[in-house]
Amino acid sequence: MKPSSFRKVALATAWFILFSAFTPGKKASPPTPASGSNTSYYYYLEPGDTYDSYNTVAGEISRLESITGLYVDTNPFGGTLVAKGYTNNIVPHTIWPSSYLYSHD
């Protein structure tokens, strides 16, 4: 075998080993929005910032609909803010709310 052939075989083998073992990982999917997750929040009623409950978004929507008799969701268009959900229960609030709930007539 010629020396140049040996170099070509060695280079091809090294290239094959290096790139066949490397498989790029799958990108992580972005986090789901608050309305679709099972995360619980500390809910404070508006106006007045009064503590209401520690609940999931769906649980709090169901609870507020049964109390007020109005349709409640996370869509701000044409709605009135009825509750804000925080990840901690520190008062005064040191963070922005993670969940906003609105009632619609």
C-alpha cells in the first residue's frame, strides 16, 4: 500500500468515526402557556388585591364562574379583570402576575 493511500484511509476512518458518533440532540419544546398547564398560583381578587385561593388556572376559572355566574377566561378583550395569579404569596407583590383572569358579560 502506498503512503498516500494509507493517509486517505486513515483520514476517511477518522472522519467516519467522528461524524457517525455525533447525532445532534432534539431541541427542547417551548414551555406551555399558563392557561394550558397544571401549575398552581396564588390568586388575588381585583379590585382590592384580596387573597382568594391557591389553585390551577382551570380550577380558579371554574371556581370564579360558580361564584360570580359570569363567563371567566384568560382573554382580556372585552373583559373585566377579576383575578391575578402569582407564583408566590408575598404581599406587597414583588413580581408580576403570571396569570390574569377576566370576566365577560
